[in-house]
Amino acid sequence: MSGTSEGPTPAADLDRSAVTESDITRPPGAGPRHIDVEPRRIGAEPRHVDVESGTYRSVFSAAPLSMAVVDREGLVVGANDAFGALFGTDPATLTGRVAADLVDLTADTRIRHAYREVLRGRQARLRCTRRLKHPDGHSVWAQVTVSPLADPGAGVLLSVADVSARRELQGRLRHLQMHDPVTRLPNRTLFFERLSAALEADAYDEGGTGRIGLCYLDLDGFKAVNDTLGHRVGDRLLAAVAERLTRVADEAGSARTGTPLVARLGGDEFALLVEDSTGTDQLAELAESALTALQAPFDLSGRRLSLSASIGVVERHVAGTTATGLMQAADTTLYWAKADGKSRWTLFDPERNAHRMTRQALSSTLRPAIDRGEFALEYQPLVGMEDGRLHGVEALLRWHHPQFGTLTPNRFIGLAEEDGSIVPLGRWALATACRQARHWQLAHPGEPPIFVSVNVAVRQVWDSDLVTDVARTLAETGLAPHLLQLELTESAVMGSAGRPLQALQALSDMGVRIAIDDFGTGYSNLAYLSRLPVSVLKLDGSFVRGFQYDEPGDRPNPADEVVVEAMIQLAHRLGLTVTAECVETSAQATRLRHIGCDTGQGWLYSRPVPPDRISELLAMPSYAVGNP
């Protein structure tokens, strides 16, 4: 048996630790302990035999456990036959040999230190597992135990037990535990074990690129295979996918220093882990190869199945990277690949991820922000094209976020609609706008009252009793119904049926005006429009921009003029009024006035302003075009 192990022993090979607590509790320096070898009556004095007796030597020599006595200098004093057989030699030839070299107690720093402590009598026992090489070439896993002898000056007892069979069983059980039974690939547990090891500082400090890459793969439409053909076919398909991915990894490894680890993380999710990656190009090439490999149909017992995959690709420096962070980035990027159309790979984009994180942060704080009073309303004037007077205002939400500053609706309205917070937010906006409109009316009794236009999401109609909310708000604020206008997008209004349509009709019957916002960008079903309780069309700004004069002598887009003029004439035939959005120049306003547009809204007249500024405008005899 060779005195060196075959390479360093992993920490997992130690029994809990290199140093274990012993059942021996005698303090160092205690007197010799003798061995009681005969049964005795209770209360009788024990009879002892000296360890140097012939009986002891006979037992020691014939014991099946490999044992050797080692002096305080670490040299073998004597060994039994089993110990000699373990090393393929006569035990007498081992006398005087360095015991630590025989059983490899010096390669590991912790074990070497613990062994010296036992030799010096400062530690009760050492137990560890070492891999030894037999003279005939085969390896033996051995459990090595070092314990003090009864006589402190006699040295220590070294015993070696062959645990190869147990280790082999443990290895088989670990393999089963760490591998997926369907694909025989490493499973999620082994994958994260390898990933964590690759991210440890020692792993990349010893050389390599100091980078790591991950391709996180999900099969597109695999659930349909399970649902229609059964789980047996699904499992066979997963196994076939695993074979192709393994082949891709092997080919990639043959061209570089290391082969990527292919693992099944669960369901139809796979991962290809690249340690010491060289950059995003390497990962992109690997992802493209994986997609190409999966494009060919799979032949499963006469069935030809085709499928695709989406892959999220992440490649970065190991330093500062955690397993959780890497997987989150990969999962996010996989989601992007799915959202972008599937059957593709997508590279992680920090800027896109920052936007996602911002959305998540906004979403999580949106509802509490309503209670904290972080929202406010600004108002943009709606000006009569003929008389230039202020006829109304549109209430526009602003979120004064403590971290991100003032946010406009396009940053948070979509989130509010997704999580349902649009209902309490919309209720707050409605009450605040109506209260402010009534305040202007009371503050300027000599002026014609202006109406206030409030945006309403279709989810507000579905998730709340909008009619009741409006009626209660009007009653509480004292605002007349005809001074309230509710704006819904064209797609929401045109798709209204059932409850939404009934709500709109009830609001119209109440006297509230209904406006279609961004008209011309959605369905534009004019026949359906005639049957809706709508009183106002707001032309989308894209049409008005066609009236723009960029340079002297420029002419507006004639097609836009024809379309806008036709829509205005049709709206008037249906008894509707028309508001043009995004009016920015006097030339646009002039042309819109000539073709019959009723009201204008845009920066030509004013940007959205606080309510105090509207009070100032109401005090003017006539609203001046272009006034800030």
C-alpha cells in the first residue's frame, strides 16, 4: 500500500470533520489505563492484564482490523498481520516507518495538524477517510483512526478499516441523488453545487478567465406534448433533448479547454454552465448551436415531433456574482426570449433589466403611495378654436415618487391596470378633479364654468361600480354632471359590451359627457360609434402632427388633412364635438379651425400646470394663444 493518496481528498470525504470528539475523556497526563479482560461480580475489584502480556500480543496480532502502534515521534513501533497485509508486506518491515506517510496524514493541512495534536496528547482522537493505493494497483478507501494508548508515554494506536464497499455504495446513492432519472443528466441539486463551487474565490483565483456563463433553456410548447401524447412520450422527448444538448456541449468542449455542464433543472428547463468562459461570443455560439440542434424533428417510435426552445444567456465576471443573482438574471433573460417571440436566444441586457427592476419597484410601492398622498393632478387646458377661451381642462396624474422623482402616467398606469390599483387610484383622481372643478366654479362666479375631463381605464368599469362612484362624487362635490367628462381609449370603448356599455349608457343618461381618447389609432368602427353614448372625439396627435410646418414654405400632409376633415364632418353629423390633441403651432391651430375642429389641446396653449395656474387663466377675459 502506497504511503500517498491519489490526489487531495475532498472535504466531503472526512467524517464530519478531520477532528472528532472522542469517548475518551481522561485528561492528558493521567495514569496508565489497563484493560479489563474478564467478567467480574458487581462490587468486586477489577482484575487487569498488562498490555505487554502475551495475551495482549496474541489478540493484537490476530485481530482482523489493521492496527499499528506509533510512538510519540510518529514512527511505527509494531504492526499486526492485517496491517501488513493492507500494505502487501511483512508487518515487521514497517517498524520504524513514518506512520503519517503510510496512510497519507500529511497531505491535508487540517488532518496533519490534528494528527500532531493527538501525538502530543493534546487531542483525544483523530478519524478521517483517505484514499490509499495498494501495491497491486487498485485503490482502497480507508477510515483511519488515531487514538492514544493507555500509557501516555507508549504512543498512539493507529487503526485502518477498509471502507471501499461503503464508499462505493455512497457513490452510487449520491449519483442517484444528484442525477435526473429521466434524462440521466445532473439535476438541480448537482447543478447548484457545481455553480456554487465555480463562484468560490479559490476557484477563479488559481487561474482561468475569472468569468462564468450560463445558457438557461426552456422548451417551447412542451406542455402541449404532455397534454396530448402523455407523459411517457414527454419523458422520451426530454431524454432525446438531453442527448442533443450533451452532444452540443461535447462539441463545444472539444474546441475549448472545458466542456459545459448540461443539467436538467426541472420540467422542461435545462441549463448549460460554462466555467472560465471567454466572453459573450462564446455563450452566444453555444446558444445558437443548441437551438440548431433542437430544430431537427424528433423521431419517437414512429412519431415525428418538432419543437423549439427559448434561451436566456448570461455571461459575466465571477467576482461579485452570486448563484442567486446569476440565476435571476438568466431567468429574466429567458422571459425576454419568450416575450420576444420564442425560438430564440436573448442576451442579458443590464439596461433592460434596470427598467424591469424599476417597474417592479414601482409596482410594489404603487398602492401604498396612494395612501401616502404621493399622487397629484395637473391640468391641461382645452381651448375653443373659434373664441380662444378656456372651455375645460384634462386632469393628468403625476406621481411624486420619493426615489424616482415626478413620474408621468405612461410610467405607472400600465402597472396600476395590471395589479388592480387603478381602481382606488382612479377613484381618487375622479374625486380630486371634481372637487377642484367645483372650487374654480365657486371662485369665479362671473365666468362660464369649465368642465373637467378625467381618464378612465376599462378595468375601472369592470372591477368597480363606476356609475355609483361618479354619482357619489358629484353629490359630495356639488359639481353638475355636464361639467364632468370621462375619457376612455378608442379600443376600450369600441370593445365595450355588456356591463361596460351599460355603465357608459348610465353615465350618459346622468348627464356626464363620454369622450373617446386617441381616436383614429384603434378600431375606428364608425358604424359602431353611432350606437355608443359618446359625445366627444379626441383626435390622436399623430394626425395633427401631419399639419406641422417645419420650414417656411412647407405644406402640410394633404392625406392627413383629408382624413381629419372627414372625421370632423362625420362627427358633427353624429352630433359629436371634436378635440384635436397635440396642437403645437399656430399654423396647425389655424388649419384645424378652418376645417371645423371645435377644441384644441396642446403645448401651443399650455403644458399641464398646477391648479393655481388654471385659476389665473380663468381670471383673463380671453385665453391668449401661446400663453405659457
